[in-house]
Amino acid sequence: MLMDILSNPVLLIAVPLLFAFLAVFLKKIDKVLLGAAAVLNIAGAALIAVLYEGTKIIELGGFKPPFGISLVLDDYSLIGIVLLNVIFGLILLLSGKHVQKYAMVLLVALAALNGVILTGDLFNLFVFLEIAAIAAYIFTAMDKGFKHSFNYLVVGTLGSGLFLFGIILLYNVFGSLNMFDIQEKLSQANPADSGALALPLVMMFTGLSVEAKLMPFGGWVKGVLKKANTLVGALIVSAYALAVLLALGRVISTVFFMSGAVRIAFTAVAAGTLVFAEASAFSRKNLREVLLFSSVAQSGLVALLFLYGLTVPAVLVLAGNVVSKLVLFTVAGKFAHDLGTDDIGDLKGVFIKFPLVGVGFTASAMSLIGLPLFFGFVAKINALVGLFDAGNVWLPIIILVMAVVEGAYFVRILTTLWNTGDEGELSSKDKLKTFKLNGSAVVGAVSVAVAVVIVALGVLPILNIKQFFSVDFMTFIGQLLGGM
């Protein structure tokens, strides 16, 4: 009985909310409350994973679906909550003093992001997204970036309004807001009626695209992340990206009934995001700018995979991206804060001074590129195989070309950060600048730990060729989680 209570996913939302309420009155220990909530949520997510026995619908208020509020715990949301709470905890660990003034806001954000992943109801998805967005508006202004935060607020509000109006129209058609109830009704719908669904689906997709950073709706990203500190940058590109893209995937797989024209339009947005963002990242010389455009590109790739029903490859690519970006953006933020710059040319040879940080950064970058023996390779090969199996040729070609572009700019970055000399010159410690990085031991330890996980999850599937090339790879990951 006790274990059932402790493993209830509702606690992942309720505990941070309770601690946020306490933080209002106990401001002197709000940081302690934030740390305690993060630890409890990690423990709770781990316990849920260990005791997981299959899909479970959690009914709130005693109302059975499709009435009332319900949370959904299945393979999809299980991986989401485990990743989210671990990533959130690591972000807090690595952010240091940046969390001091925003403990209560971060507690609210943690609760909302868990709700985004777990909810099975469209209106409650809107509510959780709004709560998470309000928290983001607050902490993105923490470094006096009021103008960019205001732009984010305006665009986010418009996106939320479109999403809300879309679900109102969808409710008018189906009389339900429960995603799985709508999915069942869609399976019985006449394909000729798909035109009536086009408007609400376009509005919902556009609304979600704002937070998912899809172009042109994610224009706010550059202003917010170009000079973001370790906390804001890592939260947006890792924790928020994970929750929002998982929500997008859930909505696409349950309530989207797409005609050919709608699918083509959505594909153009996702593929255009991938191409535009990779080209933008290639042309930048500021490390955080490169990483923010790389994050936008990965969002486009994940959305593209969800649109073509490749849920498992999409989740794998998303997981690899958010874990790698956690390390990459944290390191870039530390450079900017402690060294006064994250211009790539000014950081020549910095990894010679901080090799542990360099190893973690390098492994994360290699995984993003999709090189063998790293988790990113497993994710991308699953995506390519899935698209080829579906008879699609052009999208894999686009993905491969963009992977080459991504590889080019990351190799350029790594070459510069590991080499003290200019291009064509031998590297020498005599040319090494004086770099001082506060907390480099903690950042290095976490970076190396993440690198070990990335390599392990890249090697283990290759040892089992059948699992490696199978779309059932999600089951394999689930078994790994359940065996922890």
C-alpha cells in the first residue's frame, strides 16, 4: 500500500507545488526546499520505473475518462518523467548561485513540466504549458534580458491562444478533450471529414510550435538564449525542450488526423526548421549561438519523425539531444560567466586546461553528430531506417546532409577548443591563455558521467544487432530503466 502511494505519478506534480507554496513563507530555506523537491522527484521517478507494470490511467477526482482529469503512465511518459527529473536535478546542481532568487519559480516549473508529460487531457495540457511558460518568462528575464523576455511573452501568449482556440474547435467536433477518447473517435471517422479538422489541427500545431522552437514560430529563441546563463540555457534547451516535444508527439499520435496537404505543410515547417537552423549554426562564431541553433534544428528533426509516425526514433533522438545539450550549454554558459566570453576564437586550448570538461563536451558533441559508439548514432540510425522502411527517400537525404553540416561545425569547435594554435600551427602549452573556471571539478565530473552514459547506451545496443536495427528499441531502453 505504501509503495503504491510513493509510486503515484501525481506526487511528481504535487510535491514541487507543495514546496513552492511553502517557499512563499519560508524564503530563507527556499533553495533547500527546491533541492529537496528535486531529489524527491528523482527518487519518485526511479521508483515508478522500477515498479512499472504497463500502461496505467490515474483518475483524479473520482471521474473516469473521458470525464474529469486523468494522467497517463505508459512507456512513453515513463521515459519522459525519468529523463526530465534527472535532467532538472543536474541543471540545479550545475547552476550554482543562479537558482537562489528563483527557487519558487523553478519549483512551479518542475511541477508543470511533469504535468505536461503525464497529462492525457488537452485542456490540462494547455494549463500545464501555460504554467511552465509563465515560469520561463520570469527566469529568462533574470539577467535583465527584459526586451527578449517580453518578445517571448508576446509570441508565447499568441501561441497559447491559438492552441486553446484549436482545442475548443476540436471539442466542438468530438465533444471530448481526452486525447485517447478523441483517438478512438478518429479511428471511426470518415476520411472525407478530414477537411473539417484541418483548421483546429493547424492552430494547435502552430501554438505548440512556439514552445517547440519550430521556425518561423520560434523566433524568440535567439534573443533569450544568445546570452543565457547556465540555468536558463540548460532549462530551455533540455528540460523544456524534452517536455514540450514529448507533448507535441503525444498530440500528433493521438488527435492529429492529417490530410495530404496538412501533412505536407507540417513537414515543410519541420524540415525547413532543420535546414535553416543547421545552416545558421554553421555560420556562427559564438558558442551559445551555435548551440541554440543546433537545438532548434534537433527540434525540427524530432517533429519530423513524430509527423511520420516514428515515435521510437523520435524519442531516441530527443533523449540524445537533451542530454547532450545539458552538458554543452552548461559548459558554454560557464565559459561566458567565468571567462567573460564564449566566442570560439577566444577559447583556444581551453580544454587542455580543463580536460574533464573537454572530454564530456566532446562526447556530447560526437553523440549529437551521430558518430558510431555514441548514443546519437543509435538514435539517428533508427530514424533513418524507419524513414526508409516507410518508403521515404528525400527526408533521409536531407537528414544526412544536415548531419554533415552539423559534424563540420562541431569538429571546427572541438579543434579550436583543444588546440592552442591557429589553423595549420602546432598546439603548444606555451600559447595557452590563463583560464580560470569556477566549479570546474563539479562540471567536469558531471560531464564525464554523462559521457559514460552516452557511450554505454551507444555500445550496448550494437552488441545486440537485432535490437539495434529494431523499432522495438524503446522496449530495450525500458528494460534498462526497469533494471536499475
